[in-house]
Amino acid sequence: MIYQLLYTSRSTVPRGGHTDLDILSHALTNNRLLGVTGCLLREEDGFCQVLEGAKDTVRALFEQIRCDPRHFAVTERINRLVPMRSFASWSMCYGALSAADRAFLARRFAGDSRNFAVVFDRIQKIAVAS
């Protein structure tokens, strides 16, 4: 089984520029070494990221990410075991999160009856379109 973790956070700097490139470059290199795949979606003032791989590896990586000073209000939204990866082709894909996508995800994260499959399907569609 593959462990998936999705989190959101607020960024200390706006989208674009060297910070995003630094994050993506670091993720591409380290995730390959760790056997982690996923997707980083960026909005103007925040992030939505999916990490997937071995549970212990993903949890340790998430704890490092949580301490990164380039963002704050890091909120773990979903963690689950699944039979296969959703982002197997990407050590880390990168895409833009539109206002409509952000509103969609915010509605899904609100309340107790979240449909995780719908959330991951939407993120996959954004990733493929980017």
C-alpha cells in the first residue's frame, strides 16, 4: 500500500520567482532519492501539496516541510493508504491552483463528509493540465 498525504499552507512570498524554483528543484532531487512522488500546486499566496510513498518516509518528509520558513499555517488535510500512486509519473509535478480550484478544495475540506477520491481526481486534472 502507498501512503498519501495532502496538506495546504500559506506562503510567505507570492507565487513565482526563485522561491518556487528552489522548492521544486529540491523536491525533484530529494523525492527521487526517497521514492516519493506527488504534486505541488501553487496559488498566489499558498500551496497545496500531495506526497506519496512509504508511510515513514512521507511522514518524515512532511515534518521537514512543516518546519520550512517559506510557509506557515501548514494544515494536514488528508492522509490515507491506497493501493497505487496517483502521481507515479512525477517525482514532483508543479501546477497553478486557480481561484475556482481553491474554492472547490476549500468546500471539500470543510465539514466531516469529505470525498477524498473527488479531491485527488481534481488535483490530478490540474496536474495534467499544467
